[in-house]
Amino acid sequence: MLDWDQADFIEHLEVIPEEIESEYHGPFSIFRVEKEGINLELTVFPHEEDVSFRLFRMAEKEPIFEYYMMSCESAKYEKRKDGSEVLTFNNQADMQISLSVKPDINIRINEYF
């Protein structure tokens, strides 16, 4: 089970997620954030430990960016010393994804080998 606090996501993303029940995935949450003509769709599958990141231009149906992180062990809210706020996602393969939405949507993928 993914180690995360949904309240931290709500606070940082400033949106209430859509909650979906699925036989295949179990319950999961979809967060949708709109900033400067870009839509972020962040889907968290806590029982499967997977997270999906998708970016869209306004009014477009196909994503301009899509990334699926499997085996995500933890997702944490972090307020950094410089005042920035990020959600960090870590998996078993030494990968970290940092997501911020203030002031703009920013996704950074880091792999550590």
C-alpha cells in the first residue's frame, strides 16, 4: 500500500479529488489542476502503489506528457527551505518524481543509479 496522506495532496494542489471505485484497481483518486492553459491530471492508485501524471493543453484530449510510476512506495508533501512546496514520489527503482503547482505546474523526474 502506498504511504501517502491525501490531505497533504489536497492542501498542496488546492483541489478535491474525484474518488473512483474499481474492481481492478481498487479505490483511486484523480486530482485535476489547471494553471496557465495547462491541465494536470494526477491519478493515485494507493493499493497498487502506482501514480499517473498527465499534462494536457486546454481543450485538447490527448496528453502532451504522460508518465506512469509503478511501485511507488511513498508520496510526501515537502516544504523546502527556499519556500517552495513539492510533492515527492519515490519508488523501489531509485527514482524520484517531484511535482509542484505553485506558481506553475512543474514535474521533475530523477533517476539514481
